[in-house]
Amino acid sequence: MDQTRQIDALTEEWLDRVRWIARQHYKVTDACFTLVGSDQQWCRNSDGSVSTDIPNALSPNHHTLRHNELFVIEDASLHPEFASHPQVVGSPHWRFYAGVPVRDIEGSCIGTLCLLHTSPIPARTLDFEMLHVLAHQIEDEIGRYLLTQRPPGLTPDQIDTLTGLPDRGLLQKLMKEELALARQSQGNLSVCLINLDGFKSINESHGNAAGNAVLQVIAERLRDAVRRKDVVTYLGGDEFAIILRDVLKPAISQRILDQIRMPVQTEEHVHSLTASMGITCYPDDEADADALLHHAYQAMYSAKESGKNGYCYFDLKLHHFRRERLATARKVRLALSQQQLELFYQPKIDYHFDTVTAFEGLLRWRLPSGKILPPGCFLPQIEHTWLDIEIGKYVIDKAVTAIEEIMRRGLPYSVSVNVNPSSFLDSGFVDHLHRTLSHHDRNFVERLTLEILESTSPQEDMEAIAANIQTCLRLGLQLSLDDFGTGQSSLSYLRTFPTQKVKIDRSFVMGMLDNPEDEAIVAAIIGLSKSFNRQSIAEGVENGSIEAHLKDLGCDIGQGFYYSPALPFDEALQWAENYQRRH
């Protein structure tokens, strides 16, 4: 039997000790360790080691292995399959049997650890947890023996001399083999990347010798923290990797980190360490070997960013989101360079004079196919990036060009554009705005309104933003609070920024006829605007009833599809001309 070769390292004394523990714990006649072959089984019991030619159908051990789980016979003499078993009808007249499978390093069942008794025993009177524990000990011993045997083709330079673990180069080979095996067997595979927190300070404070000693201890602890069939490797520096043939459960992750957290005693000092661990699992993460390791790295960095001393699973949805975001950013960058982005203009109606007073410039992406994409399809993917700032500059330039043309035609309209307050933290954006506006007189600059969106920036940033905006306001540009009433800081913004206008969010305006609370909010914002000497602008005017009610409440300006959608520049000016003729 091939399996008996694996047992050479398991001394009779060690096996007998495991069997003795099982006998004493369960108070049974005998406990046996059995390796099962196709037509034979090798058994270590009270009579020593023996091989027998027992047919599979007559062996309870084969039944245990076929079902790969605990198998119990309370009274063999009453069992339909085993009542005629030679060892039941003859010596030693077994009645009770309880066996659990023993697996090799590949996870395949190779034998059993079983309890035998000459009298029947009700299964409900026994707890079989200890039997499972002892079986795992045998599995570990088999695995330990196999890992000491150098695999074919393995060279000494693939084993790290300090830790005795496979190195980074061998990890790549092992990853590919394990992944192929998992795919073939439709199994699971977990890849863990471990980075020791604070290890650098040990080397700097106590020297490389102390650091090396710590690494050796950590390497041994990691081997002990996982099963022998799992692979622990050393990547160099302060990093280790573990490959497990299973989905890594939180309890096991915590056990690995607990092993690292235990103080490490070197010759002169006791060192305390923690670790950050990143985990990714196949087949949920259906990547190749290199990508799996890269994803484990990403998860490890997430653990670091979350405060270290913990673990994070690779977030596949977030990964796909980031990839889509990067892909969109590349396309937007190309669109920006090829002038595919443009402003469409939606008119604003002055309710006191019933005239067009301004336009809001809304960004659109005109694809080569002619399709027009609204900003919601691409701006969220580039938010808080350098490209966001560049598009902000681009929008300012387009708005200025529009105002130049409006003034050239002798028209009275102004133009507003949306700006994220965090843009004013970027010196490049602020400088660009200054340079652009400095080329024009105050009458021109006053026609440009920046609609400020609410930001989640911390208070110290808001103070810097307010200071930079104040500098720009001295040039004469106008400021409006956009989507007022929807955020937690709306009133604070009204106090912080010297705005001339307040825009009521469309959600309140569109719901004001049916929802008394929305109506109350709109009325309150209009009243608040008057108290602060600000113009009130309502966006989302969808019909004449909303317009009439806004006028009754004293709103100054309206904007919405009741008048016109956002249009290309020339079409918007033509619409405004037609509106003025009708009114």
C-alpha cells in the first residue's frame, strides 16, 4: 500500500500515545488507526501493526471514507451490513464502532481513526469532538513528514535560508499549481498576504540580528497556525504569504493574527508585533495566480489604511468599480483633449420682469457617434481627482467664452457654472481662475456666477476655501449656493460664503404641490434668502402650477423643463430671443 510509506515517520510510540488518549477519554476497549487501500487495510491497534485482506463491503472504515464523515455503529450485531463481519461474529466480537476520516496533505481521505468496544454504546452518550481533534493531529504529523521531503525539482535556492520557508519565486510556481488544482476539483483557494506592522522599528532600534530572530519565530508560528497541507511562504522584508485550500474563515484569520501578536522573546528584548493581512478567495475572485497575489496585496493595504492590526478581504465589487472608474477617467481625459466636452445652456427666468436673465452652463459629453452623455455618466468617476480640477478649469474657460459672445451680441445674460468648493484648495485652479478673470473688466466678471456645491471637506479646509473664494469675489464674480437645503451644512455655507444667490434644490420644488413639508421648506428658504438679502432661484420648475406658486411665495428666479432643457449655445440664445418676443 502506498499510504504505508507516509506512515514511516509516525513512530509506533507516537501512534500508540494517540490511541491511548482516545481509549482513556472514551473508555473503550480499543482505538485503531487504519490506512485503507483498494483491497487491503493497514491497522495499528492493541495487537500492533497488521495488514488484512478484508473486502471493502465488509469494512466499516471503507464506509467512513466513502461518506467522508463520522460513522457510528451502536451495536454491530444488529447492523444489516456488518452483523456478519468476521470481527463481529468472531474474536474480538466488536459491537460498537465510531470512526472519523483521516486525510493526507492533498485533502484526500486515506484512513480512519476509530473507537471499538465489545459492548454496545448509545451514540448520544458520547461527544466525538476529541476524536476529530486526535484525527487532525495524525493529519498534521503526516503533513509534517511530507513537508520535510524535498519535492521533485525543488532546488535549495528556492527555500529562504533564514525562515526555512519557500521564497517568492517558489510562491509563484505553487500559486499556479494550487490554482490549477482548485479549478480542476472545483474547490476553493485562499491567498493571504501578511505584512508585519512596526517590524522596521525593530531592525532600526535593535539591529538586524534581532529582526532576523523575530522573523524566524513568526515563520514558525505561521506554520503552526495553519494546516500542514496549507503553504506558508516568506516574501522577504516583513512580508509572508499563505495559500490555503479552503475559504479562509474569520476565526482562522484571527488565529493567524493572534499568533503574531504574542510577544517575541529574543536574547535581550521582548518584542511586540501586530500584522495587517489581506485575503482574496478563489473562485469568487476568478483571476490568475499573479492577479490573486496582487489582489491580496490590495486587501492588505486596505487593512493598513483601516488602522493596521487586522485583516481585510479583497472587495471584488470595489475592484470592479475602481477599474471602471479608471477606464472612464482615461476616456474623459481623451475627450477633454479632443474637445468632446461642451456646455449646454438652460435658461433662468426672472419672475419679476418675466424675462430671461441668465443661463446655467451644464456639462455634456458629445461622443463621436453623436450621442450626448449627461454629467452623471462620467463626473462621479473622476470626482476628487486631478482630472476633476482640469475639467473645472475647462468649464470656466467655456463659460467665459460664452459670456464674451453674449456681450459681443449686445445681450444682457449672465452665465453660471457648478464648482466643487474643494477646487479652491487647488492652487492651479485658483491661479487659472485669477488669470482668466484678470483679462476682463468688472462688468464682464459680474456676469459669471459660480454655483457652489456642498462639500464634505473638514472645517480647516473650509476656512481656506472661503479665503480663496473671497479673493476671487474681489474681482467681481458672483456666488450661488447650489442645491440648498439638501445637506447638513447649508446654513453654515450661507454664513461662511458671501453669496448673492441661493438655489433651492429641485426635489423640494417638484414636490411642493403635493407635499406640505416640501412647500414649507421652499417657503422657508425663500424667506431666509430675503432675510440675508440673497436672490432665490428655484430649479425643477416642471409646470405652470409650480411657477405660479413660486411667484406667490416671492421667489425671484425659476429654472426647469417647463421653460426649456439645456441646449447648445446658439439654440439656447435663439430660444431666449423667442421667449422675449412672446413676453
